[in-house]
Amino acid sequence: MHKSRYTSSQIKQIVNATGEIVNDNSINILLTDSRRISNPSGGLFFALSGRRNGHEFIAEAYNAGVRDFILKQQPEGYFPEANLLVVEDVLMALQKLAAYHRSQFNLPVIGITGSNGKTIVKEWLYQLLSADKTIVRNPKSYNSQIGVPLSVWQINDRNDLGIFEAGVSTTGEMIRLEAIIKPEIGILTHIGSAHDEGFNDREEKISEKLKLFANCRLLIHNYEQLLDYQEEIKTPERFIWSRFFNQADLYVFSETTIEKNYYLRAIYKGEEIECLIPFRDEASIENAIVCWATMLAMDYSPVTADERIERLAPVSMRLELKNGINDCSVIDDTYNSDIQSLEIALNFLNQQNQYQKKTLILSDIYQSGLQQDVLYKQVADLVKARQVDKFIGVGEALVAHQQYFDIPEKYFFTDTITLIKQLNNLGFRRETILLKGSRNFEFERISRVLVQKAHETVMEINLNALLNNLNFYRSKLKPGVKVMAMVKAFSYGSGTYELANMLQYNKVDYLAVAYADEAVALRQAGITLPLVVLNTEVSAFEKLTEFKLQPVLYSFGLFEEFVKYVQDSNIFNYPIHLKIDTGMHRLGFEDYEIETLCDMLEDNPYVRIQSVFSHLSASDAAQHDEFTQKQINTFETAFKQIEEVLGYTVIKHICNTSGIIRWPGAQYDMVRVGIGLYGIDAAVPASDASLQPIGSLKTSISQIKKIAAGDTIGYNRNGTLSKDGRIATVRIGYADGYLRAFGNGVGTMLVKGVVVPTVGNVSMDMCMIDVSEVPDVKEGDEVIVFNEKQRIEELAAQIGTIPYEILTNVSQRVKRVYFYE
């Protein structure tokens, strides 16, 4: 048996499963998502139960060609060719299989954990050590209970070092990850507040993380972090680093900034050594010291460690989705080039439906641990399985193996410069382009050509946070309750198809917009979900039927007009939604109108009622709970009357974002998630990390001026400083959505982590801030208008408005960049 392949019967024995082996297949791929199947014949599908029940997707995986399954119970349906292996705990079976696979290899493994810096340290160690080692590591930040076994499964005979990070969110998790990773060397990175909410206190969290090192030979850590945990450290050897304790193995006694670098001097084995770090921020400095300590602990010479650390490159763990030239979308994932991260990026490419054509620009892949023939055959198979339409290969290895790529449109170039010279001849237009390159190919040069230029004020949207928030609300729902996601008003200022694609891919049931034009744009961008138009207009009826949009009808006049339209168009059973006014008094049929509405619905062949709904006007406010309950009661009376007349059941929904949390008894058949998707919910305290803000509005400093006390600043001379200081002009104004109300010290921004006030009036395209107390501030520095630290709720409070207004006011001229890990 090759160590990377197992038969169905062997896996049955390893995970202690029951079930009949129909065909003893060869397994080499572990699958946990039915949407991401590239090699079904060699795949083993684990029907994991979490926020979604994996058993619901067995038929989908079977139809895609998968024939081996690990399940908790026998599924409904007919799967004659499948090996259906039943276990008590599917996740534990996945972990048990990965642990067994790990046990087949006698290679040294580095295990990394901590609150912050795990992924950066892992990637930097890969950069530092890959000249000498063939390394296997987690793709991206696959460090969870599922991610770690999938990562360890990658180990093959050619690897001579493993580097795996492990993350935990509560007690009892690390012991399971330790059994899979089995590290020889342990590294503890910075301990911060991340995942504090999963533990009783910080001490419990640290104790849980230390379990990764239970069987390590060597532990590398900061001296100060573990002063109170000496009894819990069982490793025979320790390598300690410190910036304060002069008896540490690596004692950093001097730190100096040299231009864009950071110069360290330290004592190691009684000798003075030095290290130049090509970064200046504190997090990078600490992560680099961890890497420095690790290299020394692994017996690299101080000279070699210094030379390699000086060449460290930034690590980008996020894919960036940007607007490109010629109506293209560009997914920028340069500097992450390995077979595992390529698969992740191609999955993200496949989520994008705004353009039919999919393009991949890929460089040679280094340090894969595979022979080139095997590697590029795998790459070609993956590209074909993901249905890439245009393939552009860059590098001598890809040129040499271009025969493997069976793609309708393909081009090969020996280097990046040659490609750039030919870019204009490759006809990029209305396509989604994925850039995936090894660092020395400098694909950022291609990105600069392909990405649409825009001014430096940017709104960054974290798609992982959007998914987290969706799953948070799903976790609050009763079984079978559907989700309608609100994407009206440019998705509350956050984007259109970019968010809709993510929501569609993650299987929400409906999307809702305000007006038909918004829905048409989504249809044209490839969205196939049912689209509900909340504010239906008579002038848009033709668009409704042309693009299969579902209108909300809320008045007798609108109802009669629409029925007449579909009747004249010879359309029957057109799906519509009825809105009931239970007290909001905005739109909808009132309680006294329901009987008349029922008369109009009876025996009406032209429309089919999809849902009946209402809107809670104060679901987040405890002082209005009596009124909210009255709304719910009125709604129940109305939909029961309607269903009785119709003779069939309809979807009922009344809960908006806050209603999901505060009124679980009113979830009915569906809920509508609005601003909660974007990380804001009055029913969830800002201190609760369950919801994550998805947007960060960033700008930059265009100029800094020294200002004397009393000098006036800005229009109408409204701004002054009380003492001599400095002001910075930043590239955002009321035309970008930063309202004039924020001027004259009302609003604040973040510069280098320091909260600074505005000075003077906000102009159309810029405003001024007081940076007198910000050290080392310079022109070009980043300025945060809002993010997870300076929250939108705080900005809303500053000017006496609501978060909705802050979000939706961000101008369309502000470039949106979408990140996905």
C-alpha cells in the first residue's frame, strides 16, 4: 500500500465503521463539502454535522461521482454503488483516519499554536526552511478540528518536515489535534484575546493550548508568557526568548528602527548576534523573533538565520476580489502558490457568477514535494475539473508540461515580463481572472495592469465574516426554517453580486432587494436564487416576468394591476409575496383588509402565493415587547385566514435580524436577515464576538502640516488647535459618504492605533484630523474610518444616527475590495 492511498476496506477498519463494502476502491482524497469535488473517484465524503448536516448532501456527492461515505446513519435514498460506512462520530472518524496517516511517517513535525501569529509564523518558517527541507504545512489557516486532519492528510513520502498550526476555541479540542499532529517541536506564539469567549478565563485558554506540546521534545516560547505555567510544561527541552530576561536562550537587548527595517541585537550562547527584520509593526517583529528563535533552536547558525530573515516577504492569507479593466473581476491571490491553496482559490473562482468566462493565470509551483510530472498532471486535472475556460501558465515548468492542460483557450509564457508584454493581446473582457503566483514571479505587476485604478479610499469587505454572521443566525434557527438574506441598497453599501454570490454558494433560500433594477443586476451577474422585490412598481412588471423576479404585493391597487398584467400576458401561477401591515404602518394590507384580500385570492389562477409576511417595527427594544407580541398575534390571524382560502400552505415570516434572537417563537417558516449579516444587531452586544463587522473603511494621509495654536483650519475657519501641533489631510470627504456632521471634532479616526479627532469642516473630497499625539506619523499612512475596533455603531452615535445610515452612505466611488480566506 502506498502511504498516500488506502482502500475502502482499510479505511473501514481504521475508523472502526460498520457497513458493507460494495467495491474496494482506492481512496486518496478526503471530502467534506459536496460543492468542492474535483476527483470523485478517489474521494471519501465525510457527512459532518455542524451548522449544516452533511447527510443532506449525500445524494449531491453521489451524483457527482463519489462512491465512499462516512456517515452517522444510513441515508434515505438509493445508492447501489456506494460504500456507506457508519460510525458513531463522523468528525472523530476523520480525525482518527488523519492520525493513522500521520503515524505512517517518521518525519519531524513542528506544531504551532497561540492566539495570534500562528499562520504568519508557519508561513515564514516555510520561507526560511524550504531551501533545505521539503515541507508539508496547513494550506492557508486550516487549523481547526476539520482543517488540521485535512492538512495532515497531505503528508507524503517526499516530505522531510511538517509544520502544522492548531487553533482551538474551547476546552477539550487540543488533545484531539495533538493526537493528529504529534509534534516533535512546539512553538507558542503571542497569547492575546482571540477566542477568549470560549474559555472561563485566559488561564484556561493557555492551559488548553499547552496540551499541543504534551509529547514534544522541544518547546520554543516567550519567557514572560509562561511564567505562571511552569508545572504544566512537560517538554524535556525548552528554548526561551525574551526582550527583558537576560538569562533567556535568546535575549533581545537592543531594538532600533532603520528606515523600513527593524534591527535587533541579542545575546545567544554568550555571544552577541544580530538580526534585521524587514518590517516595523509590533506583530511582525514578535513573529519574526519567534522564527529567529526557532531557527537557532534547530541549530541554524546566527549568520544564516539573519541572512534569511532579512529576506522575509509579507504573507497574504486572503484572496482579494477587485474590479478589473474591461468589465472584468480580478481575484488577487499572488504569493500563495501550492496545490492546496490553488484548490481553495479555484473554489472561490467558481463561486463568482458575474461573468460566464473563468480565467486562471498561474505560475510554476515550488516546494510541492511531488515530482513535476505528477504535480502538473494534478494541476491540469484540477483546472479541468473546475471548468476554467482560459488558462495562462507562466514559468519554464508549466511550459514544459503544457501538454497536460486540456483547456479550450490556453497560453504559456516562460516568465512574467514576457506575459506582461502580451497582456493586451489576450483579450480580457467580461471575465473573472484568478491570479496565483509564486513570489519570485512578481505577479503584483500583472495585478497592477489588470485592476481598475481608483482613489485611495477603500472599503474592505471580509467575506469570511459575512459567512460567519450567516452561520451565527442559522445556529439560532429551528430545524427547517429558511433564510431570506437582504441585499437591498447595494447590500447595505457593501456590494452587489460579490455578496450575493457568497450567499448563493452557501445556500440561503431567498435574496431580497428593494427595487426591480437591483434584482435585474443580480440576475445578469449570474444569481439564480429566488429574488424578491420588496418595493414593486407597475412600471417594472415587464422586468419582473422577464427575469423571473418575485414581487411583493402590498395594496389592492398594485394587486389588481399585477393580476391584470399576468392575465394579459397569458401567465398562470406567477409567484408573489403578500405583505401584511401589523403595526409598522409603512406598506402592507391591514387587518381589516384581509377579508377582502381573501376574496381576491380565491380561485385566482394567475398568481401563486409563495409567502405571507410582516415586519416587526421594534423587535430589538424590550420596552416595546408588548406591541411586538401584538404584531405577531395580528400576523397569525391574517395568515391563517389567507391559507384557509388558498387551500395550500405558504411560507410565513415576520422575524427580522433582531427578531431572530429575541423572538425565536416567531421564526415560523423563514426569517429575514438584514444588517446582522453585516455584523450589526442591536440584540447582540458589541462585546459579543459571535458577530463580526464585515466592513472596514480606510483612507490615507495626503499631507501633514505643522499648525500653530489659534491658526484656523478648513472652510469658514471653524477649526483650530488649542496648542501647537500637527494636522493631517486625509482622502475622504462628504462625497465619499463621510458626512459633514463628523467635522469639528465630532468624528474620530484611527491612525497607528491612536484615536484622533477631526479638525474643522469636512470638505467634499477630504477632511483634516489632529495627529499631534501620533508618533512617527507620515504622509501615506493608513487611516481607519471604521473597522472592528472603531465600530460603525460608534460613528452612528457620534452624529446621532443609526448604523444603517453610516453603511449605506459610503459612496459608490469608494472602491470595494473583497477578502476571502
